[in-house]
Amino acid sequence: MPKSQVTVRLDKNQLVRARKALGTGTVTETIERALALATEKAAHDGIIRKYSGVGGKDAFANR
């Protein structure tokens, strides 16, 4: 996939913490991992919302 070159201003301390937490070596790698985690979490949250309550003890009470 082609990459876009952007200019961003980041909090240096937050970037250091993110690099340490993600185990990344470069700013680019850190941002890419953070974006991947954010989109993965959004997809996961959507699945949880879709199926929340399904399979509970009263899931089939009105069927």
C-alpha cells in the first residue's frame, strides 16, 4: 500500500512512552502500530456492541 508523507506535531514524552509500550524502533513504526491498534479496537468494539446481550440467561425469553 502506498504511504503518505505527513508532518505532525507530537508530544515527545507521549511518543517515548508509546514506543516503549509498543516495542517499536521508529516514529513511523510507532504511529503505524498505534493506528493499527486503534482500528482493530474499533472493529472489536463494534462486534461487542452487536452481540452484547446475546446468549445471556434471558436471551430467548421472548421467542
